[in-house]
Amino acid sequence: MKFLGNVLAVIVGLLVFSVISFFILAGIIAIAASSEGEVKIKENTVLVLNLEGRALVERTSEDQIDLNSLPGFGGIASVGLVNLKKAIQEAAKNENVKGIYLQAGMVSAGQAMLHELREELISFKESGKFIVAYSEIYTEGGYFLSSAADEVYMNPLGGMEFNGIASEIIFFKGLFEKLEIEPVVFRVGEFKSAVEPFLLDKMSDENRLQTSVFLNDLNDFAVAKVAESRSIDLEKAKEINSQMLVRKNSDAVDLNLVDGLWYEDQVKDLLREKLGLDEDDDINTINVTTINKDAKTKNILSKNKIAVIIAQGEIVSGTAEGVIASESFVKEVNRAKNDESVKAIVVRVNSPGGSALASEVMWRALEEAKKEKPIIASMGEYAASGGYYISAPADTIVAQPNTITGSIGIFGLWFNAEGLMKNKLGLTTDVVKTGELSDFLSFTRQLTDLEKSIFQNNIEDGYDTFISRVADGRNMTKEEVLEVASGRVWSGIQGKENGLVDVLGGLEDAIEIAAIKAGVEEDYKVAYYPQVKPWFEKLMADLTNDVQTRYMKSKLGSFYPVYNELENIKKYEGMMLRMPYDLIIE
């Protein structure tokens, strides 16, 4: 009977799921149908930028649909920086759009991408139009972005995080000791600390130094921008931030970080006042997707193109989604190189690095393309280690002041699981081999001195190649590169000071530089590569991933970050060019 009951429960569950799915799908189709056709922007319209709970990525589909109104979805997980900037630019030009209503207190993004979006908002204000920001809760990054608005409001019972940034690392030494797993590390560079979580139980002095330096750089930059936008004395802003002087909501008003503690209906009344509407009048609004349909791309009829190749994620070999896969990347580079209408290539790098082999394959493709056309690198949130490797061939490297870059170093990681297998699991192995090294790097035993020397020599050769690639690309001597290498991470500001970066700026700056170098600065259009998946296909993939992630989080709770880090270890195959660790800045 229990078995029969379980079967019936499953059948009923499937029926319920099917019915719900039918209505949700019908709703999606209705939204899609209503979004088609000519866009007409009404007079007295406000562009709504609702980034609450969204992850800021480089680019999303042009036909992205807002599913906030549908039950069970809660909005699309990501929003594209390129899409947002395009919408803001169009709003500045369109006489029917009078201002922006920004909701971004809980946006998920790194500081460099937030800065690029923030700069676009500040440029928008030059049009004489208003920006009003409101949120119930402001995170550090969310407030950094929102502070660009003319007026900033917060819910009376909300909250604000304006207390500096921190980065915390999970160390696995104790876990491996309990499991009797011995990590064996091969590396070059005193700052190449990507392997420290496997060997130590706290940061090395070198790693603490570099992390402290670039975190302070990033924080000082953000605080200075907030102070400027909010007309607060810089030293006072630093004091507020370092001592967390916003300890209750009224403090945020008293310290001029927000203009008032209001409810959203009060903010809507303010928008009506700015638009000259009566209190019962509806506010005409438009979202990013809709306004972009009405946007006119610069010189859209031009035959000259600047190709922007988006390179976001970890660097791996082959083809894969959500990462920078070497085979896919090379295909896009060659496509742009062989297209006669493409006059220059901008590589938009947002990567902590990854496989050394994949990085070399992509470097080669860019080096060959450079013989035909100008190559400009635009660094986003981070372009470190392998991310810097693929930036090195560029004629010009552009980075934000708060970009994380450098980390020029290399490492390899191997695990001896003999103790785990024998003492914990009761497993033993035996081997027959034809040569002394036929079972080279077996994980069931300790490495021999010969194996260690071979692996270490390969790591040192890989490091020498990395240094040479940077030296050739930057017109520096190997000795000059070595002074800023050793795996050390730098901010964009520091990168420019030590010769790793040419220009401080964003993607638009890189595109303009590319157009100038190609001699087409007065006549070009921008083409983005690779092609973005249609919104529905992306939605289905995201839903599947979201279900898997939610399930693991519900099962593991606070141990989920540890599980996630252990899953990432599986990617460490061969020689790696990667940032010191998975950088989570809070």
C-alpha cells in the first residue's frame, strides 16, 4: 500500500506540475506577443531600471522579457550591462523620457561593472533629466550605484550597508587532514596563492598583503565617488565607511547618504510631482527591453564594424556554456578576423583565468588576428591570470580603476588519496607497468622525487612562456614583467602605474580607441560576438540550473559554499593560470 501511495503521489504531482506549467507558458506567450510590434514611447515617461535581485552580466538577449509578474519566476536572474547602457543612452536622447527610476539596492555585481553603469547614469544627468533611486535595503555595491542618483530614498524599516568591503576565504587543510588526502602543489611566484586554501589554515603574509592593498584601493575609489555624488567631505565619508556610522536608519539621513526614509508610494508621488501629474494620475513607464527596441544604433547603416567579443567566465578547453571555452572563442576571433567589414576587434575580458593550455590557444588566435586588425582589450570586473594572458596581445589594454588584474603566475595541483582509500575506505591498489613512469601522477600513492621534478619543470617552463607572452605584448623586458608578476593581483589603478594597463576606462572607451586605430571613428557600428541565446532558451537553462542549486543549498545549508569550492577543484586539470582564490567581496 505504501508503494501504491507513493506512485499515486508522483502521478498527482506530475499532473499538478503540468497544469501549472501550461498556465505559466500561456502567460509567457501572452507577454511575448504583447511585446511585439512597433514601440511608441508616450510623453512624460519614466525609464524604470529595476535591478533588485538581479545579477549584472556583460550582455543578455535583446528580446529579454520581464517575468516579474508571473508566479514562480520572480524575475529573470541576470541583466546585461550592454543592454542597460544602451537603454540609458536612448532615454537621454528621447524627449518623451523625462527621467529614470532606479531600484538597485540589492543588485548582484562587482565594483568595476557597477562603476561602468554608474558612469552611464552620471552621463545621463547631463541631459538635464532626473534620476530618483529607491530601495528597501542597500548593499555596499547597491548603494555605490544608487548614490549616482539626484535623490536617494530608503524604506523607514529598511537598511544600509556602508561599512567597507571584505573578502573571506575557505581553507580546506583541516578537511584534507581528516580525510587523509595529501595535496601536492607546484607553483611559481610568491603571490600565486590560488593553492593556499589546500595547504594552509589562514592567509600567507604575501596573500594578506596583496589582498589588503587592492581591497583598500577598491574601497577608497568607491568611497570617493560616493562622497562626490552626495556632496560629503571625503574625510568624513571615509570615517562613516570605516567606522560603520550608519547604525540605524536615521543615521543615513543625518549623514546625508540618503535624502529621506520613505515608502515606495511616497517616492511614486515624488515622481508624479516631477512629471507635473496629479496625485491620482498613472505614471507612464518603460523598461530596458522595450526602450531598446526603439533605440537607433549609431550609424546602423555603416559598412564598418567594430567587433566586440565577450569573454566572460573561467577559461577552459573545448566548447562549453557559461565559460570562456577555447574552441568557441577561437571560432569567434576567426569569424571577426575574416569578416572584411570588421575593422577592429575589442575583446571584453571578465575572467579570473583557468587552463594554461586553453589560454595559450586563445592567445595564438588573437596574435594572428592582430596581424590583420587592431586588437583592443577591455577589462571588466577582473582580467587576472589567464584573463590577463589573453589580454596581453592587445595593442591597447583598457581597464576600470577598480578592475582586478595581474596575477601573472602559474600553478599545478595533485592529490594523493592513498590514506583516504586505505585507512578510511579500506581500498588498496596494485599496479603492473612497463616503464618507471607508466603510472605517472597516480593519485593512489605518493609522488616520487622524479615525478615532482618533472611536474615542477613543466610549471616553470609554463611560467616562462607566460612572462614572455606579457613581455612581447607589452613591449617590456622579461625582467620588467617579473617585477610585477609572481602571481600578484593588482587593481586597475595599480595596473596602469606598473605598465600592465594603458588606459583607465570602460568598454565604450575601448570601442572608441579601436575605431580610431582602424581609421573609422566617424563611421562605424558595433557588432557583439558570440550571438546571445534567445531569451526563452536561456530561461529554460537558468531554471534547470536554479533548481539544482536550490536543491543543494537546501540539503547542505551553510555547508553549501564548501561543497561549491570542492566542486571547483575538479576544474583544476593540468597547469592553471588563475586568480589567488574565488574572490567574493562583501
